[in-house]
Amino acid sequence: MSKVKTSFFCQSCGTQHAKWQGQCNSCKTWNTLTEEVIEKSTKKDWNASQKTNQAGKPLKIDQIDTQHEPRINSGDEELNRVLGGGIIPGALMLLGGEPGIGKSTLLLQIAMLVNCKVLYVSGEESQRQIKIRSERITNASDQCYILSETKTQNIFSQIESLTPDLVIIDSVQTLHTDYIDTSPGSVSQIKECTAEFIRFAKKTHVPVFLVGHITKDGQIAGPKILEHMVDVVLHFEGDRNHIYRILRTKKNRFGATSEIGIYEMQSQGLRAVNNPSELLISDKDEKLSGHAIAATIEGVRPLMVEIQALVSSAVYGTPQRTSTGYNTKRLNMLLAVLEKRAGFALGSKDVFINITGGISIDDPAIDLAVIVSILSSHHDIEVSENYCFTAEIGLSGEIRPVPKVEHRIQEAAKLGYEAIIISKFSKIGKPNDTIKVIPISKIEDLVTYLFG
Ligand code: TYD
Ligand code: MG
């Protein structure tokens, strides 16, 4: 059988090399050579058999029919929301995440919940193993088929006879195609196998989920181009030592990328968390210093998180600044602002910040709560647990407004907080009667207000 010819191309200047080497001969950059297919065999593949070689014709945009494509309800509210309303027919969706985070569990759960014929293909587990896992999760569905296979040609022939409405592949790194000689998981194998599934999905309008492993630095393993090829890139993240998992979209051709889904990993699989704010805030018997609640927004979803700080005298010469779930550079900036603008000598103190629940937050609106928790720990005075905070801190110590402040106030009111501290410059429409809104413009005012 004639195999595909491959060659190595520099990703920076495009020079072709006969074999792999560390440095490009032409532009002298390192580690830019990747293997690419230069000639494919003409043997029948998915595409060839479907006579797709006819050239496409341009259509007027208002003549293109989209009516017949309702979204498929995945049976999982969180996933539906993250995808922008359900699974799109013909979409290729890539789900990445660290090993053991729950990718296989999530997709198996979808396979059992969704109300259509599903083919779940695993290259990592046997049919028995998957069955045992599924027994932990939910009652067996009578439309869920399991296949243990890694060769794409065999998968396609099974798909042709079974005609499923949804295909799940766990994982793309275990797939291999006959047309390429390299081992599974290599760049050209991943690219080619994904391309085959894209052709399949676009031709038949069957949606496909692909699981992708990620590398040490959090990228989906394989060429970056993989993320360009697919329609949706999802990331399943979380701290393995915590039970919360967050499903995020990195790319979505059919919806917003700002939505997140929150799950809790239980012994019976993943459970959607409907009210994350209540879960992310720890219960305490007594009042403790160094805690503050921030009203943040993830996507369009308001979320209350608890910030904990510990300020203590530095044992070594250089004080430590450590943060979990919060950007350390931003923490250093806040400490500098506190020192310069509010006169707190924290230069000789160790400062530790932690966001409870194991989640990490990029929203600058939690700045104010971070400052409050640091000051609370520094003075050893607790902040009332009925207060929450939402504002960004500027370099000159000014308290700046944040977007969607009304959503944040509403969420705080809904959860029963008595007061929320916001920037004086926030634009809010009609006042909320159930919660006291306290506008503040400078750090000095905040310190006087909270700590006297
Ligand atoms: P898994 O889906 O195998 O992760 P991935 O495919 O991303 O590598 O999930 C693995 C972890 O989830 C595993 O360590 C055990 C745990 N788990 C539960 O806690 N409850 C369950 O019901 C299942 C199926 C797994
Ligand atoms: Mg897995």
C-alpha cells in the first residue's frame, strides 16, 4: 500500500528538510521543524467515497438555508450554555484538559444523557472498563454504543453501518490513519485524523467531540493548527485536589466564548453546580480576620468568591508573595499601592493570598477584596461577613468602576449580603432596596470606613 510522503518544514521560514533536526538550516531558529504531509495516497478515504470533489458554487447569503439545523440538547445544562445553546450539527468540538480532570467522565455522561444515537469511541479504555465507569455515573442509555478502536478507517466503517447522531472520540492523540506512517500522537497523525473527522462532520452534519491531551504548559498537544481547524475549543480545568471543575470555551464559532460551566466531581460522576456562589464561600464557626468576599463575573455569570489573605513578618530577608488563584504580579502591584498611597509598610511582610474552592480568577474587580483581606489580616480585625466588594484598584490608589456592576449587586442582594462596596464612579441605574450600596473613591476612605 502506498503511504503518504512526509517532510519537515520550518514553521518560521517554511524551508523544507528531508529529516528532522533541531535547527533550521535556512533561518537558524531552533525547534521550529514539524513534520507535514506532502503527498497522500489516492486510496479511498472518507472524502473520496463521498464524491465531494465537485467544486462548490457561490450562493447569495440570504439563500443559504439554515432552518433545518436546530441545536441538539446535550442533556447537560452547563454544556448547553457553554456551547451557546446546545450542540451544533456538523460541529467539531475539541475538549482539552489535564489528565484525570474528568474529560472522559464528562463525555461519557453526555453520551448517556443525550437523547439520540451516540457512538463513543475510546482508544484508551476497553469496552468493559467504559461500562464499569458508566455504571458509576448514570443508568445505561439504550442509544449509547461503545467502540474500542484507534484506526480512523475502522471507525468510519463502523459509523457508516451504525449511523450515529453524535460521535465522541477519546482521544485524538490515540488515533491513527493508514495514510500516514508515523506513530499515533505525532503532529502529522493528529492533523490528518482531525482533518478526516472534519470532512466527515461537515459532510454528514453529525457533530463530533474530540478529546485532546494537553502538554505540560497547558496547550492542547499537537500542532496549534488543530485549534484553528475545529469549530469549538473547550477547556476542562480545575485543581485535582478540589472537587470543582470549570468548563471554559477558548474558541466558539457559534456562540460567545465568555460562558463557563461549573461542575462538582462526585463519586457518581460530574454534577452541575447551579449556585456556585454558595459553594465557593467557606462556612466558619467564628469570625476570622483575613477574609473578604468579592463579587466577580465569569462570562456573564456573577459569582461570589472568598479571598483569604495572610500577612506575617518575613523570616528571611526577602519577603514572600504567594498567591493561589490570583495573579502574583497584580498582588505585588496592590502591595506597592498600599505602601505608597495608604502608608502601610508591608515591605517586610510575607503575604499569601488564596481564592477558596481552587478556582482562579482573572477579573480585576476582585482587587478591592484582595486589598481588604490583606488589611484585615494585617490589622487582625475581621471584616463583617455580610459585606462584599467589587472594584478595581488603580495605580494611584483610586477605586475604579468595573463592568456589569448591577449584575454583581443583584447577585449579592440575592445571596443575602447586607452591603456591597463599589467604586464611587460606577454608573448604576435604579438603586436596589435589599442591599446597601456603599460608593468609595480612594483607598484611604476604605481604610477609615472599615478599620476606623
Ligand atoms: P477521567 O474522566 O478518567 O479523566 P480524564 O479523561 O480527563 O483523564 O476522570 C478521572 C477522575 O475522576 C478519576 O481520578 C476518578 C474521578 N472520578 C470520580 O471521582 N467519580 C466518578 O464517578 C468517575 C467516573 C471518576
Ligand atoms: Mg480519559
